[in-house]
Amino acid sequence: MELNKIRNLSDAELKTEADKAAEQLFRLNFQRSLGNNEGVKKLKVLKQDIARMKTIARERQLGVRGAATVEVSAEPAKKTAKKATKKAAKKD
């Protein structure tokens, strides 16, 4: 599943999709253990999808998306401004 599609899901839909993917992953692992190697390529894709869904759910829980990028980009500017004023004070 694409990242944009995952981001557009509601919290309930996200949980439902993650549960479905986890169940598919379980079934494929079980089939693989029995010697059926047909869905081996799909294992990696399912693991990545589950990880993406969990990451987005955690971002929503923490409220990280959007605020962190603005905050992080603003911090280095403050530090460089402080360093510049300290250097100017030392030169005088």
C-alpha cells in the first residue's frame, strides 16, 4: 500500500488494515513453514506495509507530523544567531 493512501486512512481504518496485513503475514509464514513457497515475495511487502502503518499510527498518537519539521528547522537558526552574536561580542 502506498504511503499517501495510508496517511489518508482514519485511525479505525488504519487499525483494520494493519490487522488484515498482520493476519496475511501470519498465514504466509505458516504456509512457508509447510513448504509452500508461492507467497515469499509478498512477505517483505507485508512487513513493510505493517511497519508503515504502525509508524503513522504512532506519529498521530504523538502529534509529531508537521510540528516536528517546523520546530527542528527553526532551532538551528537560533543557535547560529546566538553564535554569531557571541563571536561579534568577542571581537569587540
